[in-house]
Amino acid sequence: MTASNETCQNTTNQRRVRVRFAPSPTGPLHIGGVRTALYNYLFARRHGGDMILRIEDTDSQRFVPGAEDYINEALAWLGIGIDEGVREGGAYGPYKQSERRDIYRTHVRQLLDTGKAYIAFDTPEELEAKRESIKNFQYDASTRMQMRNSLTLPADEVQRLINEGARYVVRFKIEPGIDVTVNDLVRGPVTIKSDILDDKVLYKSADDLPTYHLANIVDDHLMEVTHVIRGEEWLPSAPLHVLLYRAFGWEDTMPSFVHLPLLLKPDGKGKLSKRDGDRLGFPVFPLEWHDPFSGDTSAGYRESGYLPEAVINFLALLGWNPGDDTEIMDMQTLIDKFSFDHCSRAGAKFAFEKGKWFNHQYLQAMNDAELASLFVPVLKEHNVDVDTFGMDYITRVVGMVKSRVSFVPELWEQTKYFFQAPTEYDPKAVKKRWSEDMPATMTRLIEVLKTLPSFKSGDAEPIVLQWITDNGLHMGNVMNAFRLAVVGQCTGPHMFDITEVLGREKTIERIERAIENINPDDAK
Ligand code: GLU
């Protein structure tokens, strides 16, 4: 082979865009994996192409039960649609690698028959011995002729070993002295010398399965993938993948590559890990995950009260921007704007505070009825009889306080007094506002409330305020005591809006109860 430094030319311009998200079911999908899936999806939709979900489960040792379901559920929750996959079906299946053994076997055979790969019998002990005797040992052109493989053993010996059931692997025969260029749409062409690569194992007879590299390339080709969009950690494998495409004679359909930058710790120092999330209090998984081996539970964005739209918006901007400073973008807007021109090569700091900010924004933009239905499970957790109050009531209450919260579960602290009368009174407020003469003032207030022609906020307010002024009472003291009696503390939305929602009866009942139960001495 002659030295060549041509970039991996592709003809993707003419082909229908097809991308794949190819997770290995080795645990819960990490938030970085979600971003990879999202960028694949945005790119596919932007170009009217197809989004494939391929399950790469050839490493049986690392298989984790439940991980595949988790991946499906997470993508569905986030609205990352899949066109072809295990569940969706499609013309290029099966979409799970463990069901494609025959396909890989045929392709391994093809490489062996064309001399692009060879069979190696070296045992782990023999390899270890070599590593000890040769400094920086690498199984490649410089060493392969000293090893026990089909290049050094006579053909009949090779056959005999196979017949006897000796364990072997198939290795890719990498030619030295070639410049290999990976055409990365974000990084530009990345060129390396083939000499630095080792003769990678493509197949293991022990489990009759290919390794990641072979399965990945064969599937990308057969599934007619045009763009490989994946995490930066796969960049070192890309030259090998380019060489495999060539070895099969598939140069014409070589995909373009995009290696997405790492997600970094919030301070930018190193790769984001689960421990950072635990330490700083944010999830690194889309959904809660129950580890089937350790029994540990890891927090998820969904269970922490994030809205999928907010998570999507937040993730989209970790490594990409729309070319201006627009921040709030729904999925369709992201699709319309997405391009690799504005993807960055540098790692993206995982600014989780910004994630909270996005959630706040999306919560505010949501209509009250929708928000109320998300709040229902939280109410139930607090034993609120949702049917008795009814959705109109819950919707109204949610609308009054939503500007104060960033997460659905936080609505409870802000609204609980709409569902249950206070049983405790903020001691600081009691000390400050519940003076000796306050019970008497509150008794008089009850009389005023009883005679109000309407309990509507706008009608009630001027009359009560006028009464306070006319009687020479202190506005702040009376109104705060009123609030303390009804709410249990001195915070919340406009007081007469609260009493309008609660209604006359409940409001008066609560004041009576406060008169009876608040003991200013308790606060001292
Ligand atoms: N199975 C690999 C993973 O788990 C896929 C890498 C790729 O997209 O090529 O990330």
C-alpha cells in the first residue's frame, strides 16, 4: 500500500442523512450520553434524515440488566425520537449487536480471506511474557512475526489448532507507514501515522463475538450511516475505523465523524463524574437509577423535578450555540438552528446552576393547568385529597405561586396552606406580630370579614384596609397577623388573593383557630 494522506472523502452529500446513537447497556445512560443522543437527533431532524438506536452489547461481561430499558425510557422522556431500533423495528435490523453474530462472522471471514486480518493463538501468558521482555511491546508490524499466529505458523498447523478447539482471536493487520486522516466536521482533518496503532483484536473465538471496533464499523456500513456523532473518548479509535472501512473496500461510503467535546466538572477542572453530582447536589443521569448489583440509587433529572424541555435546552448548549445569544429554545427551534459550525472543540463546563435556571424559565412558560397536573403526584405524596379540591383549584393555586419556584416539588412548600390549615406558626413572626392585643383585633377583623359583600380580592381589600385605617390600627401589624393566622408564616402571594381562593369560611375558621392556638409565650 502506498502512503496516502487523503481525507476520508465521503459522498454523504448525495445520501440520505442517517445517524446512530449506539450505547452499550453497561449501566444507566450518563448525561453526556444523552447529549450525544440529542446532537444525533437534532442533526437527523435538521436534514430530514433517520435516527437509529443501536444497542452495542457485544461485551457480555459488562452487561447490566435493566440498562437497555433505561436507555429507551430516558430517550422517550426527553422527546428524543428514534426512527429505527430494537423497539421501533426498521429495514436494517436486528438493531442489537448480540443478534448479529452471523453478520460479523461473515465479515471477519472476508478480512481473513483477503489477507487484511489474521488469526492469533497467543495465550494471555505468552503476551504477558512478551510485554516483559520487550519494552513498550505492541502487537503490530514490528512484532507480529515473532508471535504465534497464522502469519508465522504453517497453514495445516493453524487448521489443526482450530480443529482442536484452541482459543484464538482475529487481529487486524495494520500496514505501517500510512497517514490516516479522520475527517472530523468539528475538529477538521485529524491525521495520525498508522505505525502508532496496534493490530487490534476484531473477534474472539472464546465467545464467538466481535469486538466493539469490528461490530461498530460493519453496522455503520450496513446501516448506511452517513455521520458518526459520538463522544470525544472515541476519537483515538477513529483512525482504526477509517482503516477498517478501507480494508472492506467501503471508502465510498465512509461516514463523516464528529467527536463531541467532554462535559467538564462545573469548575472546568477535569471530566464530569457522578461524584461531582453527589458532592454538589445535581444528578448526572436523566432518570433515577437503581443499581441491580449494589442496590444503590442514583438521582435522576426526572425525579428531581426537571422538565424534559429544560434538560434538552440546557444540554443542547453544552458544546453548541446557535450563533447568537439566544438561550431559550424548544426542540423545534434547536432542530432549525442546529449545525456543527457552531459546535465547540473545547470541553463544556457542566454549569448545573444554569440547568436550574432553564428549569425555572420553562416552568414559568408552562400553562398553569399543565403544571398543576405535574404537581398532582406531589400532592398525593403529602396525602392531599386531590379530587376534593379539584383541578381548577389546584391550577389556580399553582398559577399564584409559580414565579417563586424552579422545580415542581418546590410548589408544595409554597402552596401547602391552600390544602391544609396551618398547625404551626412561624415563631419569629409570632414574636414580632402577635402582640397581646392582637387576638382582640383579629376578633374584630372576623366581624368585618363576615359582613363583606364579596370575598373577591379586589372587592375585599379596599374595605378591610379602610377599616384598619379608620380604626387607627397599624397596617403592617394587622395585615401580617392576618397572614400569620391564615398561612402560618408571613410569606406568600398577595393576601387577598389567598383569602379569595380559600373562601370566607376557611379564612374565618383559620383566624379563630389562630386566636385560640397562638401563644406568644411559646415564641419567647
Ligand atoms: N458503544 C459505544 C458507546 O458505548 C459506541 C461508540 C460509538 O458511537 O461509536 O459509546
